[in-house]
Amino acid sequence: VDCALNNISEFRRIAVIGAGLVGTGWAIIFATAGLDVRIFDANPKRRHAVKADISDALFAMQEQGLLDSNWIKYLERITVHEQIEDALTGADYVQESVHESLDLKLSVYQEIDRYIGPDTIVGSSSSGIPASKFTEALHNRQRIFIVHPVNPPHLIPLVEIVPAPWSAVGHIPRIRGFMESIGQKPITLNREIEGFILNRLQGALLNEAWALFSEGYASCKDIDRTVSQGLACRWSLMGPFETIDLNAEHGIGDYAARLGPLYYNIAKSRSDPQPWSDKAIEQATAQRRTALPIEKLIERRSWRDAELIALKQYFQGRGKAD
Ligand SMILES: NC(=O)c1ccc[n+]([C@@H]2O[C@H](COP(=O)([O-])OP(=O)(O)OC[C@H]3O[C@@H](n4cnc5c(N)ncnc54)[C@H](O)[C@@H]3O)[C@@H](O)[C@H]2O)c1
């Protein structure tokens, strides 16, 4: 949907700061929504390569029917700039996606603060560092939020919007509306917490997966299969609360009464969490490299993205609600 042409989006000119994996995905989302995208990346190599990467991604999306044949028009909306000032000046909305490093975010936000206008809204792709850690001293801090996507953002729609304690929360409905208008699925956190929601849920699963693996209960492959052929079949349709609501005759309360004690026992059995051990990491690496040699990672990532495109198309065709 070309939302700018249909006048849906109030933000028309977008700056993308940092164009690695995530920034590139964001540029695709904004451009295919019909918005003008101005990219800045500090690395000249990335500046040079980013349009070719976007072109490849758009081509793959078009080939599988997610975009119309005139996909070049989306590429034409994107410009790459050598100075951060040129990307930021006049931007209605800024999406920052530099590396996850507090020192780097602190320095990049000094520049963002200097060049944005008095109405510009800024979203940070930060995966876990809350905005309060890098926006406290900024003039524009009321209009800077975490807007955290999932990788690859142009194929997985969720974004987490997280205010800092000094954010003007009245902007949140605007950001949500904007994200909806460009095809993303926003959620809002009422306040900051490390890792936000997505990575806290993922962390709970990962921590348990590492613990089960370290203790020798099953192989990486079988633990992965438990998710890909089990839990995730439902998870692409609904979350944990709706899942359990459907899994007991009288709904969620019934489920809680029957199985609450089991989950409480499981939680108590992990009351002394341990860091992922070097030994377990070494063993998991050996198992993963046997399953997939390191030189095949890129090929497998492309396979994943092609399957995600197919899944997106499937859900779009069925008008999947949430
Ligand atoms: N990779 C993921 O799975 C994922 C998912 C969601 C969010 N994120 C978050 O998105 C952000 C970016 O992650 P990524 O995976 O795209 O990293 P990446 O390493 O692929 O890209 C980061 C980019 O930032 C650029 N950069 C560094 N300093 C800069 C500066 N001063 N100005 C402009 N550009 C600069 C780098 O050249 C690089 O191209 C991080 O905060 C990360 O936590 C990552």
C-alpha cells in the first residue's frame, strides 16, 4: 500500500541512520510504503552497498508477488547521504539503527538532537538499551522513543514502542498509527524494562533451551525441532495467553487451575540462573556447524527470508488479524 500517496501517513520524509541489517530493512519498509527515505551510515562501504542490497531484497519480494513489477519506483525514493546532517534535516520521522552500543548511541544522539526539527519524532531500533540511557541530556528527548523491530523488519511486522520516563506519551498513538499505516504491527510498553517484551520472552525460552542442552536432556536439533514443529506452529497464529485459553475446556482460568502448579514447579527449578557456559556454547557450536557449515549461513538466511515472504503472503491473503 502506497500510504503517502494515499495521504495516510503524516510522516512523509524519513531519515534512516545506520544502514546495517536492520536499517536496510527499515528503508525497504518506508520506501515500499511510498515515503521518501534519506539514509546515512558512517561506514562508506555500507553507503556504497546499501542500495544494491535493497534492490536485491525488493527484487526477491517482487519475484514472489509481494510487490508489483514496477519495484524500481521504490528504489528511486531512497537517497544515500555522506553527512548525517543532510539525512536528518527536514525529516518528519527518524529511525536510528546503529550498533547496540551505549557509547555509540550517546554520540549519535548528540548529532540527531542537533539536526532534527522541533516536531520530528525519533525511533531507536535498540534491542535492549532503554532510551533513558542515551536521551536524558537531549533537547528533543520528549520525542525520542524506542521503536524496536524484529529482524528482518520488512518481513516480520512486530515493533515495540517504549517511552522513556520523560517521553511525551501523547506521541505514542501517532507512532502506532504511522507503523500500522506502513504495514507494521506495533505494541506499546507502558514503561521501560531491559530487553522490552520480545527479547524477554525470547530470553526465557533461550535460557531454558541452554539449560536443557547443558544438562544433556536433548540435542540442539531436537530442542529446535520442539519449537519449529511444535510451539511455533501455534505461535504464528496466537500468543501464549490465547494458546492456553484454547487448550482447556473452560478457557484460561481452567488451564491455570490444571497446569499452574506444573509451571510453578518448573519456575522454581530454575531459581538459580547461570550464564550460558563456554562448554555448552562449544558443544552447541559443534552441533550447529555439523548441521550447517559456517559458509552456508548466508544461503540459509536467504532461504529463511524467502520462506518468511511466503508466510507473509499467506497471511496477507487470509487477512490475518493479529
Ligand atoms: N540484528 C537483529 O536481529 C536486530 C533486531 C532488532 C533490533 N536490532 C537493533 O538494531 C540496531 C542495529 O543492529 P544491526 O543488526 O542492523 O547492526 P549492524 O551492525 O548490521 O548495522 C549497524 C550499522 O550502523 C552503522 N553505524 C555505526 N556507527 C554509525 C554512526 N555513528 N552513524 C551512522 N551509522 C553508524 C554501521 O556502519 C552499520 O552499518 C541495534 O541497536 C540492534 O540492537 C537488531
